[in-house]
Amino acid sequence: MIHLVLGGARSGKTRFGMQAAKMCSDKGFQCVYIATAQALDDEMSDRIKRHQQERDADNVNWLTTETPLELVTALREFAREDRVIMVDCLTLWLTNHLLLDDSTTVFADPEHRWSKEKQQLLDILPQLPGEIYLVSNEVGCGIVPLGEISRRFVDEAGWLHQDIATIADTVTLVTAGIPMRLKG
């Protein structure tokens, strides 16, 4: 099953996903945490450490992998009938792709590169066994930001969420720590 969990910054979306994974763990599922963050500065390093400590404290034996770019590869590798996977988070994965230097990829056109990555994710999700929780920041509730890359990020995140919501079994919006079921 595919579960999309959306929410703003510090909304409780990751905690909600981890609690859902813990319930699967209680039923015998192995828990896999796919982290998409990159520690590009001290503040992000602190955030990553805090998330690691939260996972360590929840009494679940998490199998953790870090993949800032190769999400589809990681999902193929780790998805099993007896596993619950939590991806945290899609908007960081999107950011990593949008900020890639063109020289690091075989595609010269960054829009083509992102479109291909996104389509690969959309194609593989319905085929994956087990439970998949995709955590992502809902960023479309504010004003249109200044700057081309910021506007593109908001647009791409919105389109990604819409496309995943179409194929997801459940969609949950978390605000102030309160989950609201939107679908399923």
C-alpha cells in the first residue's frame, strides 16, 4: 500500500509516519527508513541527528539508508512484503534533483532529468510490495515565492504530490500534530 503523508514544517508528519510504521512493526514488519537529506550545513546536520535520535528512541529496529538522489533504486532494493518503508522526505529529494549541477548527469536539460526521475517513481510505486509511507512538505499553501528556482520548487512539489495522491491508497495531511485523512 502507498501512503502519502503531507504537512508543513514541524507539523508532526514524520512522527505520524513513524507511528504508522511502528504499528506495522508490531505486526511483524521490518521497518526501513529511507532518508533523502544531505548534511550541507551545520543546521541540517543537527536536524539529521535529531531524526536519528528520534528513531533510536521509538523502540523500533530501523534499517536506515541514505539516498539523496537514487530513491527509486533504494525502493526497489528494500521493498518486501514483510517490510514497511518510510521515505523522509520527498521535497528534500526534489530539492536535491533541482539543485544538481548539469555536469553531474547524462541529461543536459534539468527539466528532462527531473521529469524522468519523477516518472520512474510514479511507475515503480504501484508495483512495490509491502507498506510505503512517503512523507513530504506541503508548500503550496503560501504565497508564490520570489525567484525562479523557488517558484519551480513549489510547482514541482505540488505536481509531484498530486500525481502521487492519484495512485496512493491513503493521503493524510498533518497539521499541529493532528492527522487528517484526505483519501482512503
